[in-house]
Amino acid sequence: MRLSLRFVLPLMLVLWGFAYVVTPLVDRLTLRWFMRDLDIRSALIANTISEPLFDQLAAGRKVKIGEFFARITQDERLYALGFCPTTDAMPLASKSLPKELRCDTLDRWPHGGDNQLPSERGPLHVSVQPLANETYPSGRLVLVHDLGYIARRSEETKRYVVYFFLGLAAIVSLMTVVIAQLSWRGWVAGIRSLLRGEGLLRDPGAVGKFSVPEFRPIARDLQRLVQDLESEYRARDESQVTWTPETLRAILHGELRGNDVIVVSNREPYIHQRRGDRIEVQRPASGLVTALEPIMRACSGTWIAHGSGSADRATVDNHDRVAVPPEKPTYKIRRVWLNQAEEAGYYYGFANEGMWPLCHIAHVRPIFRSSDWGHYVAVNRKFADAIVAEAPSENPIILVQDYHFALLPRMVRERLPEATVITFWHIPWPNPESFAICPWREDILAGMLGSSILGFHTQFHCNNFVDTVDRFLEARVDRETFTVSLGRRETAVRRYPISISWPPDPAIVEKPIDECVAERRAANRLPRGHRICIGVDRLDYTKGILERFRAVERLLELNPEWIGNFSLIQIAAPTRSGIEEYQSHESQVRSLATRINERFGRAGPTPIVLKVEHHEPREVYEYYRAADCCFVSSLHDGMNLVAKEFVAARDDERGVLILSQFTGAARELPEALIVNPYDIDQCAAALHLSLIMPAQEQRDRMRLMRRLVREFNVYRWAGRMLLDAAAMRRRGPLANTVA
């Protein structure tokens, strides 16, 4: 004990002395921190008051500026405030501004330095911030802070440092006394042996094997628990993941044990068409294909789709499969064949005359026929047969796409109970009152709830779906976890905002911007310097093309200087031309474009260049890169990937995006000019603003939007769904009864 005290007392004296050595260092470091914080605070105050200050100066209210400064200096830390419009002027200041601070002496106080000024109240900190506009190009704002509170905090810091070292000395001394009373070497050796698992749990001669058999099941359970916790952490820590094709492959082969993905959609990513005596390969104009095709390239697997091309049958093998992409195959398409009656009833009838207008608020009345419903059920069953035939195992991962296959999830789960079925609904989901129109609403909902996970673009659509289920089905709805239990199975309803691949394919953005501008103008007979706005849509009544044309007409009425100097190039891919409503819509679009061109385009280039034809992605991206602005005027849309494609195409950080508030993309890209497409005057004003917007503002907006599209790309969209699917598999077999 006496030996311990001989060691403890000197130790306490050493720590006591060390505290007095360290305290001044901590004091100086703290003072530097305070000086930096004061400079940051000064810059923040300057930015905040600049606009009201210049407003007062412009109005000639110099007397009220003193009152304005006096209100600001009521803060106990801000001692005085002044503004020098020029070097030789008298400062406009609060009454407390020291006399030493004159406009002609401000150069003595460098920006960001340790500028202290003595006073009766104690030291003051002087900060000079540049504050200028067109009227006062050399104006400077003087801020004087009271440093008295820093001295008080410094004293507290010194006291706490001394207390800390005293406490540390006491703790170290106590530990020394305790350790001195123990058999040091034996105690440490025993602890090390225990930490290695020797003696108590393990046989030292048999590394990795428990000597007590009863502990082996516990060890295995603990090992599995640690692995599950690590996987759960990886699944949730999305902020640390860079989403790329390689990331998806890692998830698929790590989290989901290497199962291939089966994608099911009505539209196929590659269509083979006969052109005379040769066969051409086309990429359809579809947001769904744009999003999913990069996923399949990354994950391989099978894409099951309707074979609708005139040469599709000639290009498949004996099992109706074809490897794609043609230039470098990475996955395969399994084509399903439909006869004319099935296509008319399932696709044109129930899906596009019934479900499409029902889910889109575009003021087109949905049409439901029992014959169409019969074909819809039959085609969904035909696709279920194809899935079972293509499934590589009893528990495949199946991504069901869109409103064409509302019945498919339940059909698949009845035949493959262990399958993980992820259904993504690419279009909006209506409220319960609107959905009540559908005569087979209960069958639609029950079919969709065969999914393991059901995804929508926005939380608003998730809410609408859950409300609809709650209204029409005897199902258990958990609004806290957003799960729906129907019968013996549970479906998670989740928000997955879809996006595009990042970075864009180098082949479609390799042409320089200047070349794109020159070639696109020449191709459309537009003069040099002519301003261009681009619209890219399918020729669908939900896309707001008529409203877009009327906005152009209103722009030319209000701003005639744009007549002959501006054109909207509208790429409108033909779609669903067998439906009467689409035929009528195309006629209206052509008629309105002709009328506006006759009114404003007789003396020069036409204000509307309408191109009702298919365009390959490379050509579309050239239009994106050549345009001054892109106008997305959808009347109701799930997401709209044209907006994100335009942002991705603009690696020059120029161009303006005009975006309808009724798209899902408007919630993600607030830096766009958000408009109500039904408000024609507002849309015309947005067009005018986009054409006169300064280059720096364009860059600021585009940089923010490009950052979001880069981080929230399509690989993240798919990765989140696959990670959620992996988490569901870890929690237990999907066939288990819901408690």
C-alpha cells in the first residue's frame, strides 16, 4: 500500500502541472474558434440584411437605416453596425459605432483577421464585409462584436480543464491502487484466455470447435444473427452506396444468393420489324423501357413481353427466346404471342380504354366491357404460364410491370408460393372514389396483393392505394408499416421513385453540343441563332401536348419579338392508334399545330415543328442537347422520365426545364420551372423566362438537378426494391402465415 502511495502522489502532481500547461493552449485554440465563428456570423448577417438595406437606400430613407441598425444591435453580442457606401463617405451607423471606425480607415481591418479594438466595455471584434450592388459597387458593412462573453467562456473552459485533469488523476490513481492489489500477470493471462475462448468454452487443442456440445447450436444461431445484422446494415445504409450496375450485381448475387431476375411487361425493349427484304431493330419510346433496360443489362435474366413486331417470330429460337441487345447480348427476351382478339380486348380494350383513363385525371371517360375483361384475365394467365416455364428455381425474383398485369401477381404466387413478386405500378393510382368506377375493382386489388412488394412513384399514390384497399376489401391495413394482409399473405406498399441510368450511354452524348445545335437546326430548316424548345412524348392525351401548343401561341401573342425567332419542336411517337380517343387526339394535335403555324409562321420559320414519328434514343438526345429549354406539360403522370433524360443530356449545364406540377418528377426537381399546364398564361410566362434566363442561373439550376439524377438513378430504384426483397426473405419464408 505504501508503495502504491509513493507512485500515486507524484502522478497526481504531474497531472496537476500538466493541466496548467495545457490550459493556455486550449484557451488560444478556443479563441481562434470564436474568431472564425464571428466571421461566419458576420457573413450571415451581411447576406441577410443586404436586400432590406439596399431597399431603404433606394427609397432615400437614410434616417430609418439608423433605426434599422439599432434593432439589429439589440443582440447582446452585436455591439455596433455601420455601412460605408463609398471610401470617402460618412458611415450610416448605429449610435454605438466607435469613432475610430471611419470609411476612410476600413482598410486597416483586413477581412477574416483577428481585428480587436479596445473600449470601455472591453475588447471588440471588428469585421468588414463587402456589400455592394449596382448603385454602390464598393459598399462595405462594418460589424462590431462584443468579446466580453468570450472572456467569460474562456474562464469557464479553464476551470473545466482543471476539473477534468483532477478527475482523471483520481481515476488513474484508484485504478493503480486496485491493480497493485491483484496478481497482475495471472489476472491478465486469464482474461486473455477467456477472450480467446480457451478453457471455458473451447478446447485449446481444437481450434474453432466447442468442447461443450450444448453450446454449438447457440454459436450457430449467434453467427447467423451477426450475418443478418450485417446484411440489414448494408441494406439500410443507402447513403454509403454508389449505385452502379456492379452494385446491382453484388446485391443480386450476395443478398439474393444469385437468383436471376424475371421482368414482365407488355412492351418489349427491342422490336424486330420488317422493312422490305431486311429486318430492323427498334427501341420503343417508353419510359418503362428506358428505366428497365439498363437493369436487365446489369442483372441478366429474362424479360417476358408481348411479341408485337412484324419480324418478332422470325428472330426467336424454338423456345420463343431471343438474346439482346443485338450488338452485345447480356439477357434474353421471352416473347408471348397474342392473337388479334386477345390484343384488342386485353391491351386496347381493358388496359387502355379502361384502366389508363381511370388512373389518369385527364378528363377522358373510361370504358369497361365484360368481353375485354375476359381477355384481360386470359392474357394474364398466359403470362403466368410463361413465368412458371422460365423460372430458374422455386423462388425466383419476378418484377411485374404496370397496369397490364394487375392479376398476374396472385396467379404467379398460387403456382410458385416461394417466389418474391415485386410489382411496380408506373402510372398514378386514383383515390377510392375514382377507382370505384371499375366493375372488377375487388379482383384487381386482390390480384395486386399477391405481390410481396408493391411499388408506386410517390407516397401520395401509396396512400391512395391503401385507402382503396381499406374501402373495398376485407383486409388488414397497417398504416404504420404500410403493409396490407389479405388472407394468409402480407404485401408491403412502398414508394420507389423511378429514374434513368447514370451516366448516360456515352454513345448518345458523344456528339458535342455545338454540333447538335447546328445539325438539329439544319435538319428542321431553322436559321442560325433561332431559339428552340423541345417536347418529347408519346401522342397521348395525358401528356398535355395541346396545352403546350396553346402556351406557345400565347407566348407569341404576349411577346411578338419571338415570332420568327422561336420554335417548339414536338416529337410525338404514335401510340395506340387503334383506339378512337387517340385518333381524335392526334387529329386535334395536327389541327392546332397547323392553325398556330398559319397564324404566326407565314413570314418565317413555323413556331411549331410537329414530328409524329418514331425517333431513336441517339436522335432524341441530340434534340435535348440542342434545345434552349424542354417543356414537359403532362396533365397527370406517374413520374415522367423525359424530364430526367433532358437533365442527364445537358453536360454543358445549360438549358431550362419547364415541368408540370402534376408529374412525380416535379416533387424531385424543384429547380425546374414548375407550372400548371392548364394555366396557359403561366406556361407562356415560363417559356419567356426560359428564353431570357441568364446563363449563370441556368447552370445553378441544372447542377442541382443533375446531382439529384446522378444520386437517385435507376440502379438505386431497382437496388432498393431488391434490398427490400432480400430483407423479406431473411425475415422468413413468404409462405408463412401472417400473424
